[in-house]
Amino acid sequence: MQDLLNFFAAAVMAIFIENTIFTRALGTSRMLAVAKSPKMTFAFGISITIVTTVSGSLAWLCNLYLKTLSFRYYIEPLVNVVILTVVYLVFCILCLLIFPKFYKRMKHVLTLAVFNCATLGALLLPAHNSVTMAESRLSTWVGFSFGTGIAFLMATILVSEGMRKLEASNVPKAFKGLPATLIYIGILSLAFYGLIGHELPF
């Protein structure tokens, strides 16, 4: 029961308090690329959630060993990139063997979902989060990784809706398109900044 509570607490923290898009701008370029298509948004969001959750479990195992090393900060990014690559290859092989048609349609989305700043952040951030480090439990790490994927999906939906409304609005010509979208993201980021009390826990 305690593990379940830890999982949900970490997931809620990752979604609402430490949303990687709005608090750290991780994965913003990928989000803007997929926000234009609703189908792509959900496919990308679900893919990134699966990848971050599975990779988070493996990152927790690696962190148990890495935290004993004095030079952990030098090799930690490389280890996490290797974890993401292994998860990507396994996921691709399974999809190719079980759902070949699905894989052909989704392989470009899967590549983008695995190799971006948001997924790497989902593995690096728990290792330096005072809450997760103190807990050092698998449920907390996986909850944070799962929450990061959901947070990315929710942020993409919010930005996609904002882009749609901005296109229908009477926006000055100089601000149409990307400038207006970036201002909109900036306003959302300020709202999250106010929500967390002007200070991230790590």
C-alpha cells in the first residue's frame, strides 16, 4: 500500500508541480512538432509514457550502483542514454514481431519519443531530486517517470489547444504562428512557476 501511495505521489508531483515542459523547457521543440496533429499528439504521448516508465525502472537499478561511485556525475548521462537505447531496441523488436503494421506506422514517432530531452530528463531528475533520493524506492522512481510521460502528454494537449485558439484569434501579424505560441507557453510556465512557490525541490 505504501508503494502505491509513493507511486501516485511521485506521479502527481511530476505532472503538476515539476512538469518538465513548463518548469524546465525539456522537450519543447518535440512538443511543438507534434502539437499540430491530434493523432500524433496521443501516439507520441503514449509512447513517451511507456518509454519513461520502463526506463525509469532500469535507471533506479543502475542508480543503486552509481550512487556509490565518486565519479557518478560524469557517467550518469551516458548510462541513461544506454538505458534509453536498450528500451528502444527491445520495444522496436517486440512491435516488429507482434504488431508489424503498427510498427511501420509508428516507428518514426517512437524514435522521436525515445530520443529527446524530456525522456532523458525523466531519468536524470529523480537521481537529483531530494524527495526521490530520500525515498530511494522503485515505486517513487517509476511514479516520477510515469508522471513525466503523462505531464508531457498533458502539456502537448494544452499547447495544441492554445495553438488552435490562437489561429482563430485576431493576433497581430508580427506575432502569428511561433511567436504567439511561445508567448502562450511562457504564460503557462509562469503559472506553474507560481504553483511551485518559485523554487524547485532540486
